[in-house]
Amino acid sequence: MEMTTAGQASIRRRSGLVFKYLLLAVLAFVIIFPFILGLWTSFLPTTEIAKGSLQGHLSWQNYHDAFTQTPILRYLFNSLVISLIQMAAHLFFASIAAYAFVFLEFKYREQLFYVVLATMMLPFEAEVIPNFQTVRSLHLLDHYAVMVIPFLTSAFGIFMLRQAFKQIPWDLKEAADVDGLSHWQFYRQVALPYSKISLLTLAAYSFLGSWNQYLWPMLTTFSNRLRPVQDGLRQLHSEETATNWGLIQASAAIVVIPTLIVLFWGQRYFKSGLNEGSVK
Amino acid sequence: MGIELRGITKAYEHAAQPVLREVNAEIQDGELFVIVGPSGCGKSTLLRMIAGIIPITAGQLAIDGQVMNGVPPKDRKLSMVFQSYALYPFLDVAANVAFGLKARKMPVAEIKKRVTEALEMVNLTKYRARKPRELSGGQRQRVALARAIASDAKICLMDEPLSNLDAQLRVKMRAEIRELQRKLGLTLIYVTHDQTEAMTMADHVMVLNDQQVQQIDTPLDIYNHPANHFVAQFFGTPQINLLTVKAEQQATHELRVDSALKVVLKEPLALGTYTLGIRPNQLIATTVIGDTGNAQVINVETLGEQTIIEAILDSGVPVRIVQAGQVQIDIEQRIEVTAKGAAFIFDDHQQLIVEQGGITDDQLVTAK
């Protein structure tokens, strides 16, 4: 058969695609393998896991044990409360701060914004000791407040929403001025709905960030009544259930579930083009 | 009473030059007033000062006899249509129209009635539940118009509302806006860079250039009596021919560009350098044989009902000539360019000093 230029191009394109997908499949497997392994072992009896075997009778027993023998429900509840409060606080405080940085004119606006940005440069670990001393002298240790108050706002959130608000066409602000909207009305009725996608992204990001907190709650909470999930897992590991690997795997799987829900629920909104048609 | 602009000036602190200086105008109740000028002339700035979105640096703005400097936009009782339409993408068509009314705390029943009426007026009733992104450019434009209609304001400001539409739709919307304005008795201030829109829509036109008002007049008066070079060049397509001429004798009655192209004047002119402005349809091109004539054709555009001939005079100056009908003429053909007689004469400060044989108002032919 005669090889035409079109035929050659088609073969080259196809082999390129094959290579691309092969690479993606390998990478996906590398990333997902530990996760699958963990999920698999969570259904196995601990005796089998201890033997290093990956076979055995699969059952929900570990999950049943996790819910009945450990305080994991309490951990989940604690984390849920803390994460929801933190998420709501981030959305509110970051969005009003970002609004001010975009739509209000005041002296040193840009400079102040850079100060906010600069706080992102400081790693959290470096703030742990002064923060710990502060909350201790405020007598907040081992209390919900200690896991909420230091995280009420987020420099990243302000930065992200400032970028989002900057995308709002200036004509919309002028149109709102002609209609006589106050800043608060413009914020509520235009800026927030216009930036829905960014707000949802920030909400998911904040929720997961809070859900996955480990270092700070470990330092500041001492009782099962207040402990969030990630520290709860460690607690399970170090307590009497230390050798019950099946139970720990099942607990870990339970803890991951809300993360997955948030990601799947969030994904629906990460579609582009929702703001088309505003201008031009 | 209308709107009065008295010495309106806009300057920004960091800039040495004001962006607008000493704008004076009186806009009558219920008229369509067009502000026209090239981009960067300050026309949108002027509109935003009238709206109250940006502050006036100096001068006075009065609406219905009341000084409005410093009054917030919503208390000026006006509506505004933006070049970009400024629709809220997350609201459907009806909610977009209702938005401003809700902000003004109008009763719900009244809002509903106004929205329905406004959408009917712009033929968008079918689309009331759609989001802006599901509409075409022309429909979006109409939503923006419906917003202005639904408002009870009698003053409407429009900032280049048609510049994002294609040519055919623009012609259609031009007529629709004009009709709406008459029907609703709106005082409409309309900003555009398009001289055709100014000519076809306006009751009065303000020509802005170089941060200043060049002329305020009716469209035909602007075309027939352009105050200066800029106005003459801005109005009329193809552009007017501006030819530099010297009056070499004292009190001469004849201005000569060359031996064939000349204009005879009724009034004598003093010695000096002038600019002769002749509209392309006031020039005649006659084909000649061989090397005679005074110009060479460089381009011909046949539009069907008229033919535009571009030629270069032997002195090197390009001229545009419009002839009615379809004229067969070749490129590089030698022609003789002569004037029919109508012309404008501008002095060396580019100001109009003499009109020669143009149409004056009292000579306007009434259509029967």
C-alpha cells in the first residue's frame, strides 16, 4: 500500500496518543495503588494482614468494629463542626477583605494587600510556638475555639477572591452605581454570585484544609471529646487497638469519605463559561 | 428644562492636561442628543460625569434646573446603557430587567408589570427565562435596552450601545432606539464614535475632539456648515477633500488649486493661505486622452449606486471624487478634475470663514 502524507500523519498522531495515554495510565496507577491497597486491607481480618497476606475472607466486620468500638463518630462530628465553621469564616472574611481590595479606594490599598500576601510566605510550622503561647494564655487549650479562632481568615482566600473580583467587568459596578446599589448590596447581589465558582473552590479548599489538620489539633487538644479525625486516627493507632490493622484501615477509609464527597460535589461546579454573556 | 452643562471640565490629579475642558451645552427635554468624536476625545468621560459615576472637576451640571454636582447617580433619575451591556450573567433576562427596580425598592406588582411591558417592547417576552449567555449579541443588547425602558427615569444615557453589533443589526437597532426614544418621550444622550449614527439618529449633535467641543448643531447643519477642519473631515463619507490654496492677489474672487480645479467666489478674499474644502460629490472627473488632464486615477470603488474615484493631482495631492451611478474608469487613467462650485473655505487656524454655494437651511427642499 502506498503511504500517503495523510496516512503517515494519522499513524504518527495515533502512536503519539497511545504513548500519552500509556504514560497517564502508569502515573494514575502509581498514585492510586496505595489507596486501593488500603481500601482492600480494610475488608480483611487483622490476622491475615499481620501475616502479610492480601487474601482472605472479605467482610464489613472492621467497619462495624470501628463504629462500635472506637470514638470515630465523635471524631467525625468534631471535624465536621470545625471544618464547617472554618469554611464559612474563610468565605465571609476573605470575600469582604477581597471586596475592599478591589472595589473600595483607600490609601495604601496595594501596599496593604502585599502585607496580606507576605503572610503566606511564613510556613505554619513557624507560627506554631507563638500561636500556642497565645492560645494558652487565653485559656483556650482543649476547646473547639482553639481549632477555629486562629484560622478564621486566609491570606490565600483573600488573594484568590481578589483575583476573582477583579474579573468582574467595571461596567457592572457602574451600572450598579446608576441603580443606586450600596457597597453591601453590590457585594451580596453581584460580586458574590458572579464569583460563585471561585467561592465554591475556596469552600472546598478550606473544608479539606481544615479536615486534614493534624499538627495544631495534636498540640492543643487532649481529650477524645474534642479531637478531630486525623488526630483521632493517630490516637487509635497508639491506644489498645495498636495491632488491629484492619480496624485502623477501616477508620482511615471512613475518614477519607468526606474528602471524596467534597471533591466529587465540587467537580460539578468547576465548569467554565458560567459568566459568559455579561459583557459583549 | 432639560440638561444644562456649564463649563464642565474634567482633570485628573496626575495628568497635566485636562481630559475635557469647558464643555457648554443645553440638552432639551425629549431630544436625542448625540455626543460624537474619535476614541479618546473624552465623550465617555462626559457621559459618566452626567451620570454621576465620576466626579466633575469644575463647572456645573443642572438637570431640570437643579444643580446636580455631587448628587449620587441614583438620585439623578436616569438610566444608562453600556457598550458592554453590563448584564448580570447569573440572572435570567427578567431578573436582569427587574434588578434596578428592586434596588430602588419598587413594589413587587409594579416591578412585574414594568418588566413585562419592557420585554414586550423589545420583543424578548419569549426569552424572559433565559440567561444572557444563551442570547445572541443583538438580544443581549435588547435586554440592556429593556432595563432602561423599565426604569421610570426620563433621562437615558447610552455609551456606544451598538458598537458590538454587526453592520446590519446596527442599522436595525438604530431605528429601534430612535423609535423607543420618541415613544417614551425620553431625553436620550447617546455617545458614539460613528458619524453615521450621529447623522441618522440625532436631533442635535455635539462634536468632541481634542478635549474640546468643536461644534453643537443639528446633523444637517453640521454637514452643511462644518465649523472647522475636524468637523468637516469627521462628517461625510467619503471624507471631504481639503486642499491648501494661496490667494495670491488682493481681493481675489478665484481660488485655484491648479489650472483646471478652481472655485469662483462671490465675496473677495484677502491675501493669504487658505484651505479649500470640497465634498467628493462636488468634484467632477472627466476622462481625457493622452497626457492631458490634471490627475491620475489610483483606485476605483464601485458601490452600485455610486462610484468613488481616488486620484492624485499632478501636484501630488490625493483627492476623492464621488460620481452617481456606475462609472467605467480604469486605474492609471488620466482625468481632469473640476469643481462644481460648492466649497468651504477655512482660514489658517482651520476655522470656517466662507461657504460657497452649499445648501443653507432655507434652501432645503421639502419632501412632498
